[in-house]
Amino acid sequence: MQLRTIDYFVILLYLVAVSSLGIVLRNRGKKSKDDYLLGGKNLPWWMLGISNASGMFDISGTLWMVSIMFVYGVKSIWLPWLWPVFNQVFMFVFLAAWLRRSNVTTGAEWMLFRFGDTQRASRAHAIIIVFALVSCLGFMAYGFIGLGKFIEIFIPFQLLEPYIPFTVAPEYVAHFYGIIFTLIAMFYAVMGGMTSIVWADIIQYAFMAVGSVTVAVIAAMELSGSALPVPDGWRQLFFGWHLNLDWSAVIAEVNTKIEADRFEPFGIFFALMAAKGILASIAGPTPNYDMQKILSTRSPKEAALMSMSVNIILLPTRYLMIIGFTVLGLLHYHELNLGINGAVDFEKILPAVMSSVIPAGLLGLFLVELMAAFMGTFAGTLNTAQAYLVNDIYLKSVKPDASQVQINRIQLLTGVTVVLISILIGIYTKDVNSILQWIVGALYGGYIAANVLKWYWWRFNSTGFFWGMAIGILAAMIFPTLFPHTVPLYYFPLILILSFAGSVAGSLLTPPTEMNVLKNFYRNVNPWGFWGPVREQVCLENPDFIPNNRFRKDMFNVTIGVIAQTAITALPVFVILLMPFEGMVTATVLALCILILYRTWYRQL
């Protein structure tokens, strides 16, 4: 299907709207470093929640989630626990407030707050900067190529060629489109900083919400008069030791996909996935845009509310779109062109449905929805990279006494430089997605052990953090070569053990962090965990201090929160699949969870 005039108008309207924000808000970020990087820590929590949800609504993840919904049905709701999606529950129950109480600008600055600004702590500070910058460049580089390839399907370069004074080789058309949208995102992000990004994300989320509801309604209307061609068990949320999905009599190619994914036996896979997810969640946020949004809130209470709102804002909207495209893909499967090199690529379902099924006049809306998903993620990631370069390198090591004018200039320069580097990586690396996924996967594989211990054990020091991260990252980079045919989740426990051993040994073989630094951290953050010696000294100096004894309450609220999050994810799926009984049960469970959390969490904030 070709784009119509109305489609081009919707796309142009969106691009003009987000670009103009950089001009309108360009003076807002010039007041101070915090105004630029954190919106002056004065943005309402609900705005930051919408912005954070918009940033998480990325293209690559959405393509994958549509493909797994198609293959595994309602059970696919569990698979994003690989990330893990329920980390937002740990965030809003207690970790977001802990992080905001630190009152820092970046995750690297948090390292100095936790371990002290000493020579010994500099390695922990340095390794987290490297982690953050490589992650940011990785996401930005392969992201813009992915968007370019997506746009190329719907706007062939031949349509634009008569109106531009140069030609582009066919192999670089995707890069051309990617660069255009990357520069637009860079413009409003660099010009206006965090405030501009948040307002752009709100506009983008509005487009995404309208698009999601529209495709869900179209799917429900088509389904109401048709039978969905799926095997037994596809509509069931819960599972046993095995998935027990046999597509042989429906779409035989799906069985090949299930075998290639190697999720069986699903009982073991789910147990490992849940265990890893819990550990990753209690480790706290990685140094990305999620952390920056938390640090941008007005107070610890608003940080918790912002993280809570992400679940409400993101999950129903995203899953309306996912189930909508899945249903249309199933109903029109034989009309879609999913073949590539003789095999079926199920990650092409979303663009194939858009191209073949979506009614005329709505295609532009859905293209804008996915452009917005890319640009929100890109702009938030760019702001994170700027924060680390400006706050943790320039102002700490290069020019600590820089004037505000100099800071403004370096913010602009670092923003442009980061974008140019990410574009160059994308252009000159042939297989950027797989390489960068490997790098980012390695980094995240070594992240968990050290970042769990930093919150909960007083004796853990900067040397332990460095060696825990370094050993974990090294192991996660080597193991894919040693076990090339093994799902990474299955050797994750070994990586965790090695990283944990490096963290503990590095800490116990070196002196502890200075007590004054530990007391300052504990007094401000007040975490629960193994803080006995520090807690005793803080209480001795300040008898009115009340130590955090909410571990059991927090774990109870996390359990209820995970149930609520699963229910709010499943509810739109059951509604669009026209499953009223399951929908009512899910809605009842969700209502009970909300009532419990209101009494045990919200009223005690």
C-alpha cells in the first residue's frame, strides 16, 4: 500500500511539532547544568512518567513482542521478564525513592556518593562511565539503521529523488532516512535538553496511544466475525513444564521458530528468567534514560510515583498495539510476505501487516507512531550520554570551574559529537545490530552482582565494584564463544557466581570505604540490608534517626505489584481477543491489587 496525501500530512505535522520544541524551549536549558540535564528537577512526576514510557516504547522491542505474541500467544506475556519488565515494580516500591534521595546528576556521580571521591573510588567511577557511554552509543547506532530500514519499506527513495539535488546508492537509502530522523531528534534534544525531550515525548506518546487504540479496534472488529487460526493452548496465560503448542495443523513454519528459540523445557527457562529478573531488579536501574528521569523528579515521593505511572501509561497502550497487529497478522497470514532467504521471518509481521492490511489514510499515523517510538528512545539516550560526558568528565576532570556559558557550549558540542559517532558506527559497521547487541549483552551480563551488593552490604567497596563488574563483563563476553549453541540465560548463573566472587574478594582484600562516607550515604538513602556497623554509628550520633525496617513490607508490595503489572498487561489482550470471562477475572485481580497497594504503599509514601 502506498502512502496517501493525508499520510504525508500526518508525518509532516509530527516532525514540525517535535522540531519546534527545540526552538521554543532552547532558553530553558541554558539556566544551569541541572536545568539542561534534569529539567531543573522541577518537572511533574506524571510528565516524566509519560516521557519514560514513551522512551521504552522502542521499535526493536515492539517488533520482537509482536512476533512472540504471534508464535506463543497469551503466554508470550511472560517472555519480557527476560529484560526484566517487572523491574519497574521494584523501582516504584522502594528503589526510585532511594536513588532520588542521593540527589546526584548521573549514575557515575552516584558512585562517588556511595564510595567517596577518592583515588581508590575512581575506578568504580570510570567503569560506570564506560558502561553508560558504550550502552548509549550502541542503542543509538543500531536504532537509527533499524528505523531507516523500516521507513524505506513505505517511502521508496524514488519518490523523493526528483526533489533533492543528490542521489543515494540503494545500499545507503536506509542510512539516509535514519540520518534525517536522527538529526531531528538531535535538534530538539540538544537545543532544549531534558525539558524539550519530555514535552516531545508527551506529543509522541499521544500519537502512539491513538495508533495503538486504532489498530486494536480494527483487529477486534475483524476478529468478531472470524475464527482465529491458532492451536490449542494459544489463548492460555498459564503454562506447565512444557509449552505444549503444536502449530502443525495451522501454520507449520511456526514449529520451526519455536524449536529455534530453545525455550523448552519452559518450566526451567521461566525459573531462570524469574531468578535473573529479580536479581537485576534489586540491582537498580542501569545508567540510562530511566535513571535520568528518576533523578529529574522533584522529590523521592514523586520518583516513586513516576516509576509507578510508567506501568499504567506504557503497558496497556503497547499491548493494545501488539495484540492488534498479532490478530491481523494471524487473520491475513497467507497475504503477508514474511519470507527471507527461504525462511519465514516472524519479526516482519508488524511492517507486513502495516503494508498489506492497514486501511488507506491510517498508514501515516502508524508510521508516526513508530517514528515517535524511535525518537523518544534516541533522545533520552542522547541526553544520558551528554550527562556523563559533561558532568562526569568535563566538569570533574577537564574544567571544574567552567562558567555557565562554557557549560552550554560543551553540552551542545557533546550532543552533536555523540550523534555523529553513532551515525558513523552505523554506516561503517556492516552487522551493527549483532555486534552491538553482543557488546551491550556482555555489559549487562556483568552488571548484576556488583550493583546488587552496592545497595545492601556496607562492606562492599569501590574495588569490589570494579572487579565484580570487570570479571562479570569478561565472562559474559567469553561464554558465548565457549557455548555457541546455548541460550545465554542457561549460563547466566555461572557468570553471576564469578562476578559475585570477584565483588566479595575485591572488597574483603582491601580496606572498607571510609566510615564518614558510609554514614552520609546511609543517613540520606536509608536502605535496608546488611548495614549493622554503619546503622549503629548513625543512630548513636542521631538518636532520632529511624532505620529502614520495611524489607518485609517492600517484598509484599513487590509481589502484589508484579501481579498487578501482569494483570494490566493481560487485560487489553483478553479484551481484543474477545475473551470476556478471562477479562473480568483479570480486571477483578487488578482492582484488588490496586486496593491493596493503595493501603500498603501509596498511603505510606
